[in-house]
Amino acid sequence: MANKKITELDAVTTLDNTDLIADVQDVSTTPVTKKVTWTVIKAFLKTYFDTLYQTVLGLTSNVSGTGFTLTGGATPKTLTVSNTANISGTNTGDQTLPVKATGAEIDTGTDDAKFATAKAIADSHNVPSVAPGTSGNVMTSNGTDWISSADMIKVVTVNVSSAEILSLFTTPIEIIPAPGANKFIRIIGGNIYNKFNTTAYASGGNLFMYYNNAALTPACSTPSNVAFLNATGSTFAGVAITTSYYTVNAVNVPIFLKMITQNPTTGNGTLIISLAYIIENI
């Protein structure tokens, strides 16, 4: 190989570990030029830089004993942790890692440095975390937690046909069923719509909504038929609260619609009755 200046040599774009590099040794005494491979140079540089930097390329496991394993290079390295308490997930006061709050801490709401987990929210009494339950339920308090329960105010709408109106004295119609043991129905309001057809009702008694008891105790006030059901056009009337039902035992009894005295002799309209009520527990 002919002698050439460095500037006259061909350029190399990809180095190989077996490539040779000129190395001048004993520069201060008797300089000698020798050869060295890239493999040797890389090993020398690695040894040097390992004294300057801690290389962390990836965790392979969680904390175990006094350290955890790191990958990088040909041989896994072990980093020793001198104070394992600071990585235990509890707040020891000398760390900056975020710490999860408990349900009780969410209740007090005094620590804004911790984060809430799903379990902490479920354990908290102040944060609602109940399933919705039945469609139409509302969220209420039982004194300790929030629960999903049926809406207290219920509304019932009943359509009464002409045939049913003509026999209301003989065959009363159930408007609200019996609520169950140790419960009674309290009407809080409503309305009745008399949808006129072609013939007004005549000769019947007044409409009457009552508890299913022998005394026919009224559950709410109802309009007089003279101005309402006997009208020659559609009429609308409100249903008001009455206090007389408090004088009877209304526990677990339904509410019926009845016409007192007698059935109407004529008429072909219909009724639409809407009542708002509450089921009271006793």
C-alpha cells in the first residue's frame, strides 16, 4: 500500500469494531505508533463514562428487599436503595411522591396534596358512589350514606271510560293500589279532566275519591257534578288536600273513585285523573 497523507485517504462512513486506529504511545519519552481497534476504544470509553454517570435504561421488577434490578448493557445492574420506607406508598413526610387518600380523608376534605382512588371514593360517605338502580330513582340520604331510592312524590294518571263512568256507583275504580304493610297514601294534589264527547252526564251523584273503608272516608276533595261532570262541554277541576282522612285507619288500603248516591243515566264523555301522592311509612 503506497504511502498517503491522511487527507488523501478514502472516507469511511460506517465504522466496524475491527477497524484499526493509529495510537501514539509514550509521547513524552520515546513515541511509538501502534494500532487499536474500535472494540478496545469503546470499552475504554465505557469504563470512563461509568464513573461519571448512572445509566438507567429500564426497570425489570418492583422493589424487592433492598433494591430493584435495572437493565442496560450485557449484565443487569442492581441499584441499592438506602431508605426503602420512602417508596412504600405511605406519606412519611420526607418525600415528594403523590400519596393516595383514604375514604375518611375525603370526608374531612382537609388534605389537598393526596389523590383520590376509586376505592377511596367508594369508602367516602360524602361522595355519592351508588349504582343508579331502578329508572326514575333519586339519590337520597339515609343519615350516613347516599343511596338510590324511589322518588318520594309519585304521580298516577288514570283514564276512565264512559262505560266505567256510567257504573261508578255500582263498580268503583281503583286509582292507587294499596301501598303495603305499615304504609299509607297521602294525596298532595292533582286534577280531573272531563273530556266532553256529545252527551253530558245526568242524574249521577258527585264524584268521590276515598280510602277503601266502610265509612267511605274521602282521600281528597272532588268537584261537584252539577258544574263539572254534568257540563255540556269539557271541564277541568283541581283536586285539593283534605284532612278528614286522618281520622280513619288508612294503613295499606287503596284509593278508589266512586260516584255516590247512584249511577248516571246518560253521558258518553271520558275522565282523565292525575294525582300526586306520597307513600308514608308508619
